[in-house]
Amino acid sequence: MSGGPGAQHTSSSAAAAAAASGAYHREGDEDPQLFCGVDLDRVFAYRTFKVVNIQDRWLGLLYWSIVTMIILYFAIFNLWKQGRHQFQEPGNGFIVAKVKGKSIDAANPQRAFDISDLRFPEIEASGVFIASKIMVQRGQQVGDCVDFTDPCPCRPPATCDEATKHCKGANWCPTINEATADKSSDMEITKVKGLDKLVLDLQAGIAFPNIGNYLFVASIPEFRNITLAGLLNKTHSSLTIDAVSDTGVLLGVTFLWDCDVTMKCEPYDVKVERLDRDFNASTTEQIGTQSGGFTQKRAHHYRDSGSKTDRRDAYFMRGIRILVDSQGIGRKVALTLIVIQIGACMALLRTATLAADFLMLYLYPKKRRDLYYKCKVVESEDYSDLRDRLNLVKTQAPEKLALLRRRNRALRRGEDRGAEELVPAAGAAVKLSLGSGGRGGPSSIGMR
């Protein structure tokens, strides 16, 4: 009993010191690991969400349906179809077009044509031209005549010819144009026969310099040795040489690529389309008659040895113009884009929770809404009201301090009755026949 007061005083001091220093003891960790007086377990504490399991099949079906749709959207559309997890770059394509074979003059089988006669220009970066009908206007010289390529109104000093509605002035005479070239009596016309046996060698490649040092070359045997007739047959209207030899034709051949640059790649498709047709035409006959054809022009200049005048031979060549292109997309998997897609998917999954919560808290009948609200939401105390009470306590503190001082003075003078009136509940003023211990001495400890 004699050691009680000291023990009580020591325990109270220790508790006060612990509270003042901010230290605390947790179950199983009576000796917290401190670093510079700081409990690292408290500083780096992990906080996680508390989950409420609502046993409602409709909420579960709604939630998992939305989750499934979001995952399928990212897996099928974003990753598989769009390749959003890969770097993508349009490629730089290149082509090489070669022509092999010979043809003859339809009117004079003894006259042969090789590639030097039929192809102009001989080297072209974007394709190839093969003449099927050659028209030559020989001996043109500069004079005053009608220019059938320049309709009225005219620029001075040219004048408008009322008969033809074209401009008349200084030109190479006689003038010709694409529409009337094969109708002129002075025109030499040569039709080429046997073009369907010419062999084309179309080589295509593509590179993607911004996502790696990769170069891919197509190895499609069909287009390495394909006849001109076979290429025309691949168009939508299945053209033939006889159908286009008089007017010419403009074809487009496109090698299409979709490459993962870390793997071997080949064109996934080769498109062959006619580019000069009237796109308002619907039938095969309309396509054949309403096409623009293709005409190549060139001239050979010389001086007449007799008259010493400048002359030229004008060549109009109708034929098959083939434009070859190589284009596509290169892809390369990137870890950064994968992380971005995963993050976007996880963020979008939050909408499933929002939809289920909206149904649970706003669309269900009121009784169920109230029950689910109690499960999901924990109402906190009104801490603003607690702040008001603390302010009231601080305001009344001086009055209580004055009452305590008056009580202590009354006790020292032995005015127990007056003290009882001032503080009726004061334990020190109650007669317990325990002597001075009634005011907190050792005897009061023994009564506890």
C-alpha cells in the first residue's frame, strides 16, 4: 500500500509523456522501430479500400456485363484491330517495273517493234508506258493556223476562228489534238499487234526508317513474270488488249503492306484498278466507251535541208500506262503503349462500379435503397458541432477556475459547509472518517 502513490504518479507521467511524444503501441509491436524519433511503420503505412459484398444477382450481372464488354473492347478493337499497343508508321515504298518481249505492225507483219520502240520513256520511277497505237504528223512547221487545243476566247494576238470556235495564231501547222489525231488524212497511223504476249516484271519493296532499320521486298511469283493480258484481266472489268488498244488505258497496281517489323513480311494484297474510266458509268459497255484513255506525246525536231526551215514530226502514242505503287503500315510492339492501354482499361472499368452503384442507390425501390445505403455509406459525426462545443469550453474555463480557487481557500480555512455548497460533488468535502486521506491521501487509494 505504501508504494501505491508513487506508482500511480509514475504511470500517469509515463502516459502523459507517451501521448505528448505521439508514440503508440500496437498489438504485437510493443517496441516500434524508430528512425530519428519517427515510426516508419506509421509514416509508410499502406491504405486499402474496404469492400462490401452485396448479394444481389442483378447488380452482379450489370457489373460483370460492363466489365466483360470493356475488356473485349480493349482486346479486340484496341489491341487486335487497331494495334494501339504498337508504334505505327507509314512506309516508304519503292518499285521497279521491267518489260520484256517484242511486237509487230498489224498492217505490216514484217515490221517488228522491241521495247525501245514501244516504251517511252525507257526508264520511269513510278511505272511503265507501252504504246499500242502510234500516230505521226510529219513535217510540221511554224505558221498561222487554228490551234485545236485552245478553244475561244483567245489571248491576243490570237483571234477566234468562228468556224471551229478555236483560237488562230502562230502554231506548229497543221495542228492536231488527241480527239482528231486519228482522223487526219496526213497522219501516219501504226497499230501494234501482239502486246498481250509482253511480260512484265513488277518488283516492290517498303521500308520503315523511324521504327527500325528494316527493308522488305515482295517475293510474289505471279507479278514477277506476268503477261500484259494477265494484268489487264485482273481489273474489275476484266479488260482485254483489243478493248483498249485504240484509246489507251491508265492502270494502277498497288502493293499493300501491313508489317510487324520484327518478323518476315509480304504484301497482304495487290490491287489492280482502272484509273481513267468515268466513275459514273455502271455497265461494262459504259466503262469501255466513257473512259478517258491515255495518250503520250513527243516530238522530233530537225531542219529541212532544202528550205532551211525548222520542222518537226509530232508523235501521238496511245497505249497502256501502268502506275505501280507500294504503300503500307509498319508496326512494332512498345512496352510504354502496352502500359498506357492497361491503365486506360483499368480506368474505364470504374464505370462498371458507377453503373451498379447508380442502380443500387437510385433505381431500386426505396426500402432496398435505404438498406443498401446503410451497407455502403458510413455516416461520420458532425465535427463542426464538436468544434462549437470546444469553443464553449474554452469560453467557460476562467469561470470554472475561479470556482476551484474559492473551494480550495474554503477547505484550507475548514469551511466545509461552504465548500459543499460551492462544489456539492467534491469528494474531498465528504466525511469518510479516514482523516486527511479523504482528500486523496494513501487511505483513498486503499478504498479503490
